[in-house]
Amino acid sequence: MDVHLLTYDLSRGLARQMSQGMLGFHLDAIYHTSIQLNGREYVYDGGIVDITPGTSHLGQPMERIFLGRTELPMEVIEEFLDSLRPIFTIEASAYDLWRHNCNNFSDSFAQFLLGKGIPEHIIKMPDAVLSSPFGRMLMPQLTQAMTSNRQNGSILGIQNGNTANGHSSAPQPTRPQANVRVVNSSQELDAALESAKKTCAVVLFTSATCPPCRAIAPTFDELSAEAGNKAVFIKVDVAQLTPLPEKNYPRATPTFVTYLHGEKENEWAGADPAALRGNIQLLLQMAFPRHPHESLNLPSFSDPNARPVLYSKVPPLEKLLAKMGATATDPAVQGVKQFIEARGKQGPAAATLPNLSQFAEFLRKSIHSLPAEVLFPVVDLFRCALVDARFSGYFAEEKDHRTVLAILKFVNSHSDCPYALRLVTLQMACNFFSTPLYPEEILRNEGLRAPIIQLISSSFLDDSHNNIRVSASSLMFNLALASNKARREKTGDVLPEGDSVELAASVLEAIGQEEKSPEALQGMLLALGNLVYCTPSDSEVSDLLRTMDAEDAVLAKKKQFPNEKMISEVGKIERGAECLVEMDPVTQQTTLLVPNDSDPANAKAKSRKIIEEKTFTFDSSFWSHDLNDKHYAHQSDVYNSLGEEFLDHNFEGYHTCIFAYGQTGSGKSYTMMGTPDQPGLIPRTCEDLFERIEAAQNETPNISYNVRVSYFEVYNEHVRDLLVPVVPNQPPYYLKIRESPTDGPYIKDLTEVPVRNLNEILRYMTAGDRSRTVASTRMNDTSSRSHAVFTIMLKQIHHDMETDETTERSSRIRLVDLAGSERAKATEATGQRLREGSNINKSLTTLGRVIGALADAKSGSRKRSKDVVPYRDSILTWLLKDSLGGNSKTAMVACIAPSDYEETLSTLRYADQAKRIRTRAIVNQDHISSAERDAQITAMAEEIRVLQLSVSESRRREKDNMDQEEKLEEYQNRVVTMQRMMEERSLVAEGKIRSLQTENEALRLHLKLALDSLKNPIPAVTVKPATEEEDETEKAKAGQEDKENAEDGESLYDDSDDTAYDSDVIEDNANDMQDYMRSLLSDLGMFRRKIGDDKERWVGDVLAGALNA
């Protein structure tokens, strides 16, 4: 269906014209929106109203925006709208023109339908107006104007102005609508009566001209509305009904005729409302008899207005987001935070839904990216938001429930799940029930229901945290309440029998274990009571409760919790027991007698209408109660009647299976294993097997026999190999189960040892028995705490020398010793024994369901196509799949004991069901001629060659990959070396640059000094050589002159005497100096090239000085 958004302008165009001047920004309209869907316009106007599109006084919409398509059925959509009616009301505290208006409703409705809201500029329009000074000034007047309209029952007048075209959906008390079928022909009448064959029908023969008919018609319509879908009400106009010879229709009006299950029940005439009401009430009671529970004083369970438990408390969001770390800044998280805050401060309707698809994606990513210790604040934020029906309604209709399943499966998959995460996950699941959509989806969808039930069952086992058990009880209560309501009203799906049995077993074990918390016990009792209230007395749940002695388990809590009133509603007075079983070895009948009047159990028997003996006929019946009885059956009698026949089948090539079923202490292990003095079926079968093999080998030596055995136990839903010795102080090693398309389920790495004689097989059997888990309970000092399966694989190979053919026969002998079903009160089990009993009961209950499903299927009962045999619900039934319903001849030994009437009856019923199962056993034999054998050998050799080539190719590719990895590593090392060399060269270059800089500075200073010397030249003095006499005379004269100069203070040289100055010499020296400088400048050019771009820094000043010189 297409979804459109209709937008109206409440300002009639004024906003577009005047908004810029008054508000300071442009505003297209004062938006009023609605959702158009399936030919109707859904709008919020003091209540949720649906009208014909465009027929309100607002006229035609300003714009019609296509939002998308929805695949949700109208029934689901109408149910979601019903959940919104308490939010979108006319009440003064709820409606706000600016924050809680029609746009909020349209956005919430669109989020549910499509996963996205309406355009953001429409949602934020009120905030934009109120942010302006003019908008804040006008707000009181506009609010007052809108408030005045509430007196008329609406805000905009849509509801009152469209009574002809629309339907008000305001949450006002309304009477149920009449559901009367008006027929105009005999064919229509027959069709209407045919539709009521499973219930009842009331037919009113009336006439348009009959005044009494018009007077009784309102009462008839009222009774039709009250009856709902329990009865079909039909109105026939006799003037339009064609008379038929075979149909004797009444002609007087008004005449009433009632039908019960297709048969006429009563007929009367007259317009008497009291008679009509009384007869219809009697008809409904006959069609739907009152359940015995409804006649008891059970106020805690009979309240039709009971509501689910929701966890609506919101923690400080800032602290919660702080625990989320960096993920708290995600826009999806901030949007949900703002939604929760707005909902808490301003009310649910004022809170605009965030982007739910974005938040769902964030949750799914967080499951994989965040550790379990940090994930709990994310789930807690989700829990807080799920309290809102709009929020939970969206996730109830999410495709494949990807988000919630990701959370549930994550928690269930972690056996060591942190306490905080498990607690908030339980509370999150409780908040699913804030919308009516989720209970229906959980009850309908097994993929969603299974992880919820697993979460409940596993949480009940947490004996260290009271809050976990309380929350698990609340979740189970919500689930049981929804199922109970659907069962009593006969609307929608209810919890399947298998899930109800699992929940009942889990909560009963938890009740027996609870010793600390009154709150937890009260929640468990409420959950159990709602689970079994008004259930059929012959249901599997009722059988389980009787088998586990639920009454005694509940009443035992009265001593520890004397103030708990719920115990008196759930439990009853303890009762005694007597042997009520008789067996006739001639007719093979087993009879269960009725308790006598002096037996306290008779009260319970009468409540279940046990007023006659119950007789069952089986293939064989063995009386082993009293050794002195003349019909006492010994172990040899059981084997001769059952074991020999099945061993014959094994030698013929058939698979066989024998398993014992019954209550703890009823003698199952004794029947299967026996004692050294009285060996049971398993030792006798092994002994007889090797005796037959030895005899056959003497008669037909061309037949060879190969015997292998395996021995394992199923303990706490884990498989352990009993032929592997237990290592002290180390946890046991559990094996994994796989399933082959051809051979079915099998145990990976299970030990299968070859045996050659009876002593070897007995040795392995004894070793396995020592490893088997046993413990002491009140009912049995050596109670088996696990299911043990001893399997013998027999292969017979016969080679015919004449035809050169080889015949192989393979058969399997599976001997199963089941652990007994447990009663917590009777066994007085606690702690580990209690957990073991819970798992034992789960597997045995599943075995009963498998037997029931197979028996129904084999007896030709009509079953829905979606019903399957629940083999995989427990490890035991999965491993016995082939034996229970496949290629095997199977026998069930039902062991009963005079301990409890209900337990015995339940065991006999299971055995009676198992008797109706028919398996499809075939001979497992292969004929192979010489040519076929050679062809098989050739084919296998070719296959080996292909596999060898494949292995060689794989090794070659592996070698190539290794070579490539080595080359890559070499290249990486070379890159590292080159990087290191570049770094070293960079350091050397830096050192050279610094050296050149220093040298350049020295040259610059040297050049400067040279230039300065050119500016101030020192004159050269020429000295002529003198003779010796002149030298002496000169010395004497110089000595005299020195005295005179010393006295006169005159200089040795006279500046005015320039006869010794040679200008040509000086000029030549200058030229030489200039040539020298030019060579220096040439060197500077070389330095410039070495230094690079920094040349101007070093030589600029020097060059300028040189040119000036």
C-alpha cells in the first residue's frame, strides 16, 4: 500500500506572505499534516480520526507527498493505532499546539509504516517559530484559541465536522459492534450454518412488517456483539426466503433456531428478551464448556485485565552514556537520548520519534564491535525506549527481527554473560510487551520465541543473583499471560505444547531451588500459574506437572515462605499413594485402577474425572513387583521375549534399538544393565551375540564377522565418551555432534573399538559403567544422572566362491538406558542434582513430544504442514532420530513403579503412543560381484590419484605462496635498508652543508680583509746596498742622530720625502690582487652550485663588496 503525507496550511497563505517581515525568516506554511493510507486519511485532532481524504473543512491538501510503500496488513496497522490512542488524546495535559500536535502523530505513524518519519522541516517548524521574538509573543494567544476548541471534542473541528465521512477514533468507551449476517436465500443460509459447524449459530427468522421483530432486533444485535466470534448470528427475512420441500423453515415471526456443532439444538418463537438471552447463554456454555479452573477461587489468575510487567525506570542518562564511551556521541544514540528525555519531561506524545532505522543499525553494529562488558548500557538505553508503544511497535514489525535477535542470540551464546548485560536484556524483553504487536509476533514466530525461552530457562539457573531470577519470572509471566489471553479468547496463536513444557519444567526446577528471594518465588508462581491456567487436562503440560509432582514442589515452599499467599493458589494438599497397577500376562493388558475413597489422592483423581479404570494393551507385559507372585517375570523372561527376537533381526541385516523409559527408581538401569547375579538386556545380548557368531563360523567358514562397540552418555545435554578414561582433576571432554546427509546424526571422534569375544566387550562395558555419572537421591541411591547408549556394530561378510560375489550385511544394535524423569520434591535434589534433573526432564519431555509427533503422523492424523518432529530440541532425540522414526526396528520398555498415579499414567500413555509408531527398517546389505569389486577398486584408485594430484597442486601453490612471501619479506627488508641509507646520507649532506657554510663564512671574512687592505695600501721602501766604510760612517752618524732625535723628539722618516715611493709597483700589486679576487669569485660560483638556493644568503654581500671594490 502506498503511503502519502497530506500537508495543509492553517494560515491560509499568510505565513508565506508575512513570515519574513514578522519572524525574520521565510516560512512556507503553518503545517497541519495527516497520513493517507488505503483510501483513508488518518489525522490527529483531539484523538485519532480517519476520514475520506480531502473532506475536512480544511479543504484539499496543499501538497501530497509520497513517502513510500508498506507491506504491513491493515489488521496490524489498526492494532498499532489502538496502541497510540492513549497517547494522542484531547486531554489538556497531553495536547500541545507546538510540541504535541498532528505532525507528531504523522511522524510516529510514518516511522511505524516505513521506518522513516515525515520531512524534518515540518517537524521543526514550531521550534523555528518559537525561537523568534514575535512567535514567543503570539504563543499565549494561539494556545488560548486552540484550548477553547477542546470543549467541542476536537482541536481543529475535523472530528465533529466529518461525522458523515469519517470515524472518530478517540479513546472513548465503545460498545462492541454487532456481527449479524443478513442472508436472502437458502444457499446463503446453508453456507452460514456450515461456517458454524465447529461452534454454534443462532438464526432469527424475521419480517420487515413485523413490529415484535423490530422490538427484539436491538437485543439480538447486542447479544451478537457480546458473543463475538464464539457464535454466528444470522438474520433471515422470511419474505425473501424461497420455500423448499426438504427445508422446513418457520413462517411465524419472530422465530429463533439455535444450532450446536451443525445440529439443531432448540427452536422457540416470540419477542421475549429474557428468553432470548437465557437460551443464547446456555448455547454458548454448551459450545464452550467452562474450564474447571474457572470454578476455583483464583483471583491472581482469573483477572482478565492483568497487565504485563514493564521496566520503565530511566537511569541518569548522562551517566549511562558515559559508560558507553565514544559511542555515546553517535547521532543515533543522541536521538534516542533526546526522545527518552522528552518523553519523561513532556509526556509520550510530545516526544518525537528518532530515526529508528539508524538506531537499529547502530545496535546491530554494537553487538559485534563492543565487548560484552560495555554492551549493557547500549541495551539499557534500548530498554528505556521500548517502554513507548510506538518505539516497540516499530521493532515488532522489523523485517526478520534482526535487531532484537542479534541481542538475544549474543546473550544466549555467552554462558559467562556479565550479570548487568543479562539483567538489562531480560528487562528489555519484558518491555517488548508495551505494544500489543509484540506478543502476537512472539507467539507466532518460532524464530523469535525460541531465543526468548532459552533466555528464560538459562536465567532461572542463576542461583547467585536474585534480580536475574525475578526478571526471568517477569518475562515468563508476560509470555504466559499473552498465551493465556489468546487461549481463553480463542484469538491468535498460543504457546506451542513443546515450549510450554520447556517453560514449565524450567520454572518448576527454579521454584524447587529458590530459597532466598520472596520476590523471585512470587514471580515464578505467577508465571507458572498463568502458564497452566485453563490448559486442557490431557495436555502435555498437565502430564508433565503430574509427572514432576508440581503440587508437592510448590507446597514445600510454604515452610520457607509462610507469608506467600500465592502458594495456596498454585499448590494443593499433599496426597498419599497405593499400588494401583495390575498386569495380565495372558492378555498382555496393563490396568490402572481408580483410587478408593479413603485415598487422599482420590480428590485429585476426581478433579481430573478419573472415575473409571484405564486399560492399556502392549506387545508384552512383565510383572516384577513381587518376587513371590506367580507371574513374576525374571530378567531372562524379558530377554527371551524381546532380546532374542531383536538379535535375530540384527543377523538379518536390520538396525535395532531397545530403550527403557520411566520414572526415577522404576528399574530402567536394572532392566538394561542388571546386576552380576541378574544381568540385563545389554549383557545378555552381548553374550548371545558371540555365541551365535561362534556357532555360525563353525557351520559356514566363508562368512567373516566384525564386531565393534561404542559407549557414550548424554549428560546435561553434552555427549561424553565412556570408553575414554576420566583424567582426575580435569574437566570432562565433550564430543560434538554432526549430521551426515546419508547416515544421519553421528558423534564426531567417538571411540569405536573392535572386540573379538565376550570378555573384551564386558571389559569395555564395565569400564564405561565406572565412568558413567550416577548420584544418590531420595528415590534412588544410585540414580543414573545421564542417558547411556551402548552400541554394537555387526558386519557380516560372505564370499561366494562359485559366483565370486561378496555380500556385506551391516547392522547396529543400540541399547539405551535412559535417566529417570525427576520430581524435585520427591528426589530432594538441590544444586548440581537439581540442574541435572532439569536437563533430564527436558530431554525426556522432548522424547515424549517426538513420540507423540511420530504417533500422530503414523496414525494418519491431520497435521499442519509447518509441524515437524522436534528431534533437535534435545541431544538425546537428535542422536536417536534414526532409531525413533527411521531405518530401525525399535522397542520401548516402559518401566513403571507404584510411586505415583500420575507418573504411572503418563508413562503408560507415552508407551501407548509409541506403540503406534511404524518405522521403515530395511536390510542393510550390499552384493558385490568380482567385476563390480574390480571396478570399485579402479574407481577408488582413480579417486586416490585425483586426490594426490590435488594435494600436490595444493602443496605447489603453498610453496609458491611461501616463495612470494619470502620475496616480499626480502623486498621489505631492502626498503628498510634503503630508508636507513637515505637517512644516513641525509645526515651526511646536512654535515657537508654546515661545513660549506662555515667555509663560506671564512672566505667572506677573508675577502673583506683583502678589500680593506686595497683601500689602505702600505708603501714599499727601496734600500740601496752600501759599502763597509759607508756602513760604519752611517752607523756612527745614525748613533749621533738617534741622540739628537731623542732629544728633539723627531721621527725617523720624513713623510714629505716620497723619492722612495714606486707607483708602478703598487699598481701591479693591485692588479694581481684583483686577479686573485676574480679566482675567489669563481670559487664562489662553485660554492653557489653546491649550496643551491641559499647562495644569495652567503655570497650576496661578498659579491657586492667585490664589485664596489
